[in-house]
Amino acid sequence: DDLEVLQFYPGSLGDEYIFYHSSSQTLILTDLFMWFEGEQNLATKLFSRLMSANGDSPKMSLMMKLIYRDKTKLRNSFAKMLEWDFKRVHLAHNRNIETDAKRHIINATRFAEHSGAKSTVES
């Protein structure tokens, strides 16, 4: 009863679901964001660079950015996710976020606010 599910960016090529476990205040993400850091084997280094998902903070991979091109719809999905009161984030790729989790995720969504890419939604 304490696990909430949200279909992220409904109606897209990539069905992505995100989860919120309220009793532990944990956001659970599969492919939406990645954060590769530390020692990595060659395959992981290549993958993380190709996906633009390496560095000092979580990022949405290049593949996901290509799938989720409608910036208005993307911002709306981010807003729904950020309504949850999470303190930590479990990522499927490389590491979890145990401190400042919400700040990290807010920062990871900022590209959608100022993206130079055109929205596919007509104004």
C-alpha cells in the first residue's frame, strides 16, 4: 500500500514507470536517470559516455532525451514526479543517491526548462 506508481511521459515509445515508496521516502527509477561514476570497466565507460550519463551528477541519458522530445510533456511528467517527498533515490544504473536526493533530481531536470530543442507541442 505504500508504493505509488507513475507512468512517466505517457504515450511514448518507451514505457517508463517510476515508483515512490512512501514509508522510506524513496524514489525508484529504472532508466529515466543514470549516474555513472567511480571505477568502471571499459564497456561501462563507453556506454556512459555514449549516453552522456557520466560525471558528478545524475543525468537523463541521450537515448531518453531522444525518446522524450516534447518538452512540455516532459516538464509535466517531471513536475508530477517532484510532487513526491523523497529523501533518497534508487537508480538502476551504477549508484543510488542517499543525500540531497531531491536537489540532485531537480538539477537533472533543468535541461528541459532551457532546452534549445523545439517542443513538438504547437503554441
